[in-house]
Amino acid sequence: MGMIIKIPPEVRGILMRLKRAGYEAYAVGGCVRDSLLGDKPQDWDICTSALPDQTRACFDHCVLTGVKYGTVTVLRGRNSYEITTFRAEEGYSDSRHPEQVRFLDSLYEDLARRDLSINAMAADADGLVTDHFDGLHDLRHGLIRCVGEAEQRFTEDALRILRALRFAARFGFTIEPRTAHAIHALKDSLLKVSPERIRKELKGLLMGKAAVEILSEFSDVLAVILPELQPCMGFEQHNPHHIYNVYTHSLHTLAQVPSTEPLRLAALLHDIGKPACFTLDEAGIGHFYGHSEKSFELCDRLLHRLHYDNKTISHVCTLVQIHDLMLEPISEKRARRLLSKYGEPMLRDLISLRRADALATGTADPEELEHSLAQFSELLDRLLVQEGRFTMADLDINGNDLLSMGLPRGRQIGQLLHVLFDSVLEGICENQKEKLVEYARFLLSKKDFH
Ligand code: ATP
Ligand code: MG
């Protein structure tokens, strides 16, 4: 008696439809793996012996989405399901894309082309699992293993190297020795993979629960895609506040920030400028003056190279740039300025990064740390309740008001608005029209204001 998984009614409906038309059809890949692990699958992929046109003829609402690969997408209510004809991929001359696909009529060969044993299982309409490559065994034992010969599979498609690391990090699995050996041996072929595909896998890898273990064991692989990190690996800090080298410290930081893509990236990259800024004083203590700015530069270059979107680049780079900003003790005036300059989401992320960074030195007193960070975050809460995020647009006076006070059009208006904005931030003037008009008159009466 084999393993049985639960097939949702919509999926069962699709599988039964194909079966009644005389074809084989199965749920396959990630959905079977996740069901066996007791996780809810993100989507249900289906494979079938029907050719794309035959699949299309079975369903009213469907679109041909991947002509070349034989994928038909069937729409059911709010959900969509990808149905792909059994296939094999042939001729990977560039380690990236199969040259052509060949449609097959056997499930076995379709499973054989898949990357990892845990991703190479299928289930029929009754949920009965087909497992030709010991996927169940590897799931039970927490193992990442290639289907077939690891070296050959990574040579066909180098992205599988990162996929193996990503799944290991996500599930906390171990990469079995032969697969691990092939990964180390073939890591340089990742240079041929497009930035977009790397970025997607890297995200999953960094956000995985076992990211730190995998990034330690496979630091050489990470150095291929993020060469800027290479100098950090093994770089000793010679500082009594740090017990770890720069790379290990960065990984510990990563492990302690919440699992969002920008925070994980910022944690990994916040100190990449350190090796370039290292100095040793007479007492033999290491310093890294200006490293935040250097890290910022390297980080900006790295994220652009991997084609991250501008929003992510700017958020991550700013976090890296300000990760060492003095926050304790913090005055209300300063907090208000920071809030206005960076906005709330950035400062909340900064607090998470600071906590993780301090804990990852290996020498911080957690209680003391929580206390001082709590002070900053409570101050933010208070300011946000009182006034929300305050920007120039929120100033209760505008250019037209100043014009009607008799000021000439031109540069002076803008300058005066900035001075008024600063006065509100500093608590010199209330953000209220009459008060601001009055204060503007006062400023204009002073001779040195042009
Ligand atoms: P996730 O939950 O992350 O989507 P998944 O297993 O569904 O996990 P996908 O990237 O959606 O992963 O791929 C679907 C299936 O296609 C995989 O389970 C695997 O069987 C196969 N697959 C995907 N990419 C490759 C690849 N590069 N080489 C071989 N097989 C692959
Ligand atoms: Mg998927």
C-alpha cells in the first residue's frame, strides 16, 4: 500500500476530466512534496500524457501559456492550474536552457528530468503517490539529492545548484555528499545564469530557516554570485566586541532579522565594506572607520548588477548606510528628524537590523540592548500617534501663502519654506498657519535672511 495525499476537489476534477478522455494525469512536483510534509501547497501543477491541443480540447476555460514547453493553463474559479505534457529536455549546450523539448508518453521520464528527488513525485486523482527516485526516503531523512547523476544534472542546468541550496535552506535539509560535492565542483557555471533567475533563488535561500547553515557550508558558492562578500569570509575583526569574523557575523545577523527579503539582504551585506576599511591601532585593536559608506557603495553596485528593483535597492542600501547611526540616547527632536528623513518602515527595519547586528557580535547584553531599542521604538510610536510622518507636504503653509504676504516669486519662497519646515521639526514653531505666517514675518524682518 503506497502513500496517499489529499487532492483538492478542483484538482481532482481536472485529473478526472483528462482520465475520462483517455489520458494519464497526475499532480506533480512541489504540491506532492509539500502535501507529504504537511504544508499547504502554493499551487498544484499537473502533468499529463495528453498533448497541448488534446488538453485544450478537454477544458472550456484555458489558455496556451507555454507553447514551446507544452503548458496549458486551466482556469477554475479564482484559481489557475498549469497542465504540462510529459516531456524530456534535451541538449543543454549553454547550462541554461534546454534546446528543445520532446513530448513523451511516460510519467517515468517526466519525473526523471526533474531536479531533486523530493521534487520528482506525482500523485493520481486518488492521491496515490508515484515515487521512482526515493523522494519519500529523502523527505523522511531530510535529504537534498539530485535525480540521477548530480554532476550531469548541474551541468545541464546550473540554476539547479541554487535550487538545491534554496530547498535545503527552506526545509532545514542536508545536502547529501555526492550532490554537495558536485555543487562545489560546478559552482562557477552559475556565472552563466541570468541575474533574474539568480535573484529569485537567492531570495528563497536567504529567507529559508536554515539559511545560515547552508551559507556557511556553501560560502564558496555564494562567493561566485556575490563576489563582494569574498573578502569578508574569514576576515578577523581583532576587536573585543566581536567574537566572529565578518562573514560569520553577517550570517548571525541574517539569522536574527525577520524573514523579509530587504532585511535579509541588508543583514547579509551591512558589513561588506569592512575589509576595505580595516585599520589596526597601537594597542592591536581593529577599527573600520567609514565602513558603512563603503558597504553602501558595494551594496548598491551588487544589487544593480543582479537587477533588483529600485525600491528594494534604495531600501536595502539606506539600511546598510545608516546601520551604525547613533540611536542611544535619542532626543525627541532627533527622532522627529529621522522620521521625517527616512519614514517609519525604514526606521522599524533599522531597529530590527540593529538588534540582530548587536546580538551577532557575540558580546552584547541582550537585556540592555532591548531596553535601549525599546526606548527608540516607543519614542517613534509616540511621535507617530502625535503627528504622523511629517514631510514638507504636511507643512501648514505653502508658496501661495507666502506670495500673498507680499514676497516676490522666486528662490526665496522655497528657501523660506525649508527654514519653516526645519523650525517645525525642531519644535521652534508649531505647524499651524497663523503661527507659521507670524514666524515667517519674523524671519523676513531679520536682515540676514535673503
Ligand atoms: P515552490 O514551492 O518553491 O514553487 P516547486 O517545487 O513548485 O517549489 P517550481 O520552481 O515551481 O518549484 O518548479 C516546479 C517543479 O518543476 C519542481 O518541483 C521540479 O520538479 C521541476 N523543476 C523546476 N525547475 C527545475 C529545473 N531547473 N530543473 C529540473 N526540474 C525543475
Ligand atoms: Mg511551484
